[in-house]
Amino acid sequence: METIFVAALVSLLYAILNICRYLHRKSHQRSCCYMLAYQCHVAPDDLKLSTGTCSKIVLRNHNLGMEEFRFLLKTIISSGVGEETYCPANILQGRETTPSLHDSLQETDDVVFSTLDNLFATSGISPSQIDILVTTVSLFAPSPSISSRIANRYKMKEGVQSFSLAGMGCSASLVGIDLVRRMFTVHPNAFALVVSTENIGAHWYQGKDRSFMLSNVLFRTGGASVLLTNDPSWKDRAILNLVASARTHLSSDEAYGAALQVEDDQGYRGFRLSKDLPRAAVQALVRNFRVLLPRVLPAWEIARYVVVYSYTFCKRRRRRTPLINMKSGIQHFCVHPGGRAVIDGVGRSLGLGEEDLEPSRMTLHRFGNTSSGGLWYVLGYMEAKKRLRRGERVLMISLGAGFMCNSCVWEVLRDVGDVNVWGDCIQRYPPLTLVNPFADKFDWIHEDYMNFIRLEDYDRAQFDM
């Protein structure tokens, strides 16, 4: 009798174990998020915006005085943006004050459709196989939506789950990734697209408020499309696996107003960056990492951090270096190329070296700030330099209006080395110097006597490049 009871108990436990394994396997299949491929946009050469061309565009703004013009030139030269970034056609053609709806649609379509065409061609996935479609464009929300334009062009299936995210700034692409991850939990064996870009041509600031001017200096044309799946049969073809993601949204008035689209005192619409921006960025980054890092760093590093932090706090000692060692669980860092100050600030906060920040600096130099699509150019640089090896981890960090900080960690599933959008220039990077070649030509902007000259009285031909 006892033998029968034991045998029955063993059989029951074995059945329960098999059920648990099955549920775990199904849960894993639904929760995993594999990146199959991504494509970044490269505009044609006739849309390149050099410093010389940029100075001519600035001169067309007759609201600027000599003081504002000098400020802009200094900012352009010291921004870290190089001579090969791209600009919308309407701005290069002198129509920045009168952009049309056609201009905006054309700018967006050029980026979105070129990246998707390449993605479908290289991945072998058909548009009809896409189950989830997410687009992230902060400053442009046409009707029908951008997601609808994509679905219509590629004749996607009627059941495609489409989302158009707007107004979320530079961090929106990782919001799209996190949204797909959550959708995967209820849609097994699905394929998803996250398409990220920005509309620059219709939002060129025409006023003279310095807190608005930085957007004209940093933002450039670009974008990316990313193909994802949770189908385990595609794992061998994937390049990355999403390990963890975290989203932080500060709701205080100071954080909300740190990066705001608004009109200046003269009624010119622009994107204002306030003095509260650095503080909001630090607060968002710290709170975000409190959630993310325990999921991706080894337990011994978290324990060491707690001990060191407690000792430092009790002794009331000030530490100039970060308390936590990010490299204990992460090998590569994709910092959003929002600007030189953003890259420097995040690097200091995380204790990163120049080699860690090189991909972000080079992306800013070559492509500028392409808003929510920028992180994928940084990833492309790492891949083109053949730095990504199987088993290594990549941290992506993005900051955006709201104020938000979004991050995620990917595991590299196989060695990758496609030169992608960097193919025509990767051998030149990193350059020996990032000094702007026009620094000597514009050296006069530092002279004190320029304070007494009105721009409208100065011969504008002197600025021709």
C-alpha cells in the first residue's frame, strides 16, 4: 500500500514539475524580446549641413542682433556637431519660415520608408507578417497617423496593432521598445516594428531667445526602424535580446518645464531648454537606475554599493566618483547623443571613460542629434567597429521631455560587425580632433569690439563661406 502511495506521489510531483516547466517555457516565450535587425537613415549628400551653410541660414533670421549671432556661432563651433550632418530640404532652400504640410510629410516619409524598405529587404520578413507597429515622432502628428501611412504603403494586415507616439521627445524610441515588450506578453510568436524619427523642418526657431536657440544647432535629420520578435524559433537569427527595461517619468512643475515646446515673448514657437534641465536629468537618471540596476548588475556589486554608500553617508564624506561600478555587469554604453553636455554629464555620473563615450560622441559629430532615433546610430557605431561580442551587454540611456529617463539593457546573442550606415566613413572615426574646421574663420566672434556693432549694419557678405 505504501509503495502504491509513494509511486502515486512521485507521479503527481513529476506531473506538477512538467506543468511548471511548460508554464515557464510558455511564459519565457511570451516575455522574451529579440532584435532581429535595425536600419538607420542616411540622407542624400545634397542635404548635408556644414557650419558654413548653417551660418548662412542663421543670417537669414533678421530678428537676430550681433550678440545673438555671436552666441549662435560660438555654440555651433563648440557643439560637437560635425560637417556632414543632414538638414531638411525646406530649410536648405530658404523656406524655414514657411514650411508646408507637404514638406513635413516628405521629410518624415523619406526617413521612415527608406529604413523600412531596407529592413524588409535584408531581414526576409514581409510587411504582412508584422503584428505590432509603433512609431515615435515627437513634433509631428498628422491625420491619418504616421503608423497608418506605413500600414497603407506596405498593405499590412488588418489586424496589425498600431501605435503613434507623439510629444515624448528624444527618449520615445525606448518607450516604443518597452511597449512592444509588454505587448509580447499577450501576443506569442509575434513580429513588431519600432520606427523612430523627428520632424525638424517645420520647427526651425525664428526668434532670438537663447534658451530656444540650441535646438537649431543640435537637431538634424535622421531616424531608424527596429524589427523585434518573441518567436523562439528566430532566436538563432537575432542579434540582441532584451534583458531589462525601466521607465521614469518625473511629474514636478520644474521637471515638466525643463524641456518645453512653447512660444517666446515675441510669439515665435520653439523648444525651450530651461536652467532646471540638468537637475531634472540627474533626478530622472538616479530614479531610473534604482529600478534597472538591481536587475542587471551582479548581487555582489549591489551589496558592495550598499556597504560603501552606508559608510560614506555615516562618515558624511563627499565622493567625487560614482559609488557603483557599472562595468561589473555591462560592457557597452549607448548614451543618447543629445549634445556634448548631455554626453559629458551622463559619463561623469556613471564613471565612464572616453572609450565608453566614443560611440555617442562620434554619432553626435557625424549625424547630430536625431532625437529618438539617435541611440540606433550609436549602436551602429559599436557594430561597425566590431566591438559587440556574444554574451556582452549593452546599456541604452535616453532622456526626453516630460521629464523622462528611459533605459534598457540588451544581451548580444552573436558576434556582429555590419558596417551599416557608418560604412562610408567608419575608417575615419574617431578623427584625430573634433575641433570645428571653421573655428579659425569665426575667431573674430570672441573680439570685444563686436559688442558695439549692429548686425544689420555689418556687411553680410563678410560671412559668406
